Amino acid sequence: MTAAGRRPVRVAVIAAMLTGVLLLLCCTGGTAAFFLTGLGGGDGEDGDSLAGFGCGPIRPVDIVGELPRFTEYGDAQVRNAAIIIKVGQDLGVPSRGWVIALATAMQESALRNLANSDVPESLALPHEGVGADHDSLGLFQQRPGWGSVAERMTPSYTARKFYEKLVKVRSWQRRPLTVVAQQVQISAYPDAYAKHEELASKIVDALAGGAARTVEINGKAVCDAAERGEIAASGWTAPIAGDVGSGFRTASRPSHNGVDIGAAKGTEIRAAAAGRVLVARCDPDNRGRRDCDVDGYPDKGGCGWYVDLLHAGGYITRYCHMVVQPRVKLHQIVPAGEVIGQVGSSGNSSGPHLHFEVHLRNDRSSRGAVDPVPFMRARGAPLRAAE
């Protein structure tokens, strides 16, 4: 009420595992400014509109037919993206892997099959540019240990080798994309992958029928079902399973910069995506009191016990009115779906619920706030009863 597991591995080809600064401004008080690398892409000409069309069933990627267009990339680059996704589909890798693979290739080569001026043999093979990073080649800039020159200059081969190593990374579907990509690539700039996650998800959605909005449940890709710790391929999950009551900036509450999700006191609250803890503390009320260990009341002010998480792409999510001190600490790296606290009624609240906010572009003010309902739906982690 404030204003403010694994699946069985098929060794024949590859193993398949089963199982995004802004600040959400919900009350009084603030958080130290925190800046992160900007979002990787803008609005594609046709790809973005396709990505917004619903989800499922996942369609096989056609690497020879007409493909959607993105303003960030040319036709050859989008076709390389299609090849990466298609290889993942053929190998049975869950769609989260396709997003990670795309984001990695976007960083390493801008989705171009690069030859290398220091590897003369590569210059005689089909390529879309020339790099000069040691002896690295291809979409993923792989070095000789990954294969021969001809193999590393073959997009489908390099994608397969990436996936083979990806699925050996422990808990790869839940961990931050940048952490997983770094364990595969061993890059000198490991934090650079994160800025591509948003656009990679859009491309996967556009090319594969909304696949970034799916989650693996009992070995099947299910659309718009990421909650209770299940993580969508986009890397997002609903913070709690509950019904949205008071909505975003309604006529009666125009300064309500988030939504209220009803739930029983003590219900576990999960990180909506992998991120870093910016704030985990008791928010002072309108009189400056920090008495979050008791239930609050309307017009008291403040978020009570609350957490702010910074995510890839410059997003921050805020979780208000926890019943007790959060389970996470300042600067802690939190995987998607990890429990960060419990629902309560501390601060400016009339009863147990989670006040949940999303802001964009590192904007802590009300100008940066967006409606969490469409934001989460687009990521395959819809908030219930929010239509």
C-alpha cells in the first residue's frame, strides 16, 4: 500500500539441463546512485514487434527463409543468430541457453563470422569481417583449443562447441548470464555480456515464437509460467505467486509507482532476476522512525523492510513491506529466484502484501517507473490476475 535440476544428459550430442540504474521509488528515503552498462539494443524494425506477439508453441528456426529485421544488425548477422538458436534447438538445449549464446556472440563478434589478420588461413574462408584478437576466430572468437581454423570459421560448429561447454556449468539456467558466459569464454571483459541480454531475449522471441518467455517444467517449455523459483529463458521470474490488487498509478492512487501483490504473511519473496543488492534495510517512515519489526498502517510512510536489486540492463526491482529483516546483504550477488525475504506489513501498509516496482534507465525518480505488469509479462513471468 505504499507509494512507493537437471534433466538427463544425452552424451551423443550435448547435455541438456533442466531444472537485465534505476530504483523503484515506493516511499520516502533513498538509495545511493548506482550505474551499470547500458542496455544492449534499441527498437528493431520488425523483430521487436514480432517479439511482442505472444508465446508458444516454440517454432523451429528456419535459417534459410526470410527473417525478421533488427535495426542493430544486418541480415547476415540475424541469420547467424538464427543458426545459433537452431543449433541449440537441435541439441535439445533449453531456450535459456540460446539467450546466453546469443548475448555472448553479440559481445564477442557483433554476430559476425570474423576471420583474423594473424591467421592467414582464415582470410581465405567465407567471413564477414576481420578481427585481430590474438588467434581468435568466428562468432564466438574461439581460440585453437576449440577446433581447427576451418571449424572455428563455421558458425554451426562454433555454436555447438559453445553449448557443449555451457551445459557443464553448474546451475547455468539460474545464474547471472555474465557469470555463465564468462565460465565458458574466459573473457578479459566478463561484465560486458550482461548488456546484451535484453536484445538477445528479443531476438530469441522473434525467431523462435516467444521462446524467451518459456520455462522448462517437467522437460517441456511452458509459456508465461515463471514463478515459485522457475526461471524463464529471459532470466526473470515472478517474485511471488499472488494476485495483483492495487495497480500502477491508478486514478485513485496516481503516485503509486508499483503494484501490490496479495499474499499471506511469511510468504517467501524471490529475486525477480539475477542481480546485486543495492539496499537491504528498514526504510524510515514519515516521522523518521525505523520501527519495521512491527506492522505498519496507512499513511505511516516508508517501505518498511525492503530490498533493491540491480539487474542487467539498468533495471532495479524493489520489494517492500517485509515482515522481518531481509535475508540478503548489501552488495551481495543474488541468483534469479533466490529467496530474499518474506511478505509482511511493515511501513506504509494496511495488510500483508508485496509492493513491487520496476524502474528503467537507472532513473530512481518517479520518471523512471514503469508498470510492472506488462514488463513482467513480456519476460514470461506474468503477475497474476493483472489483466
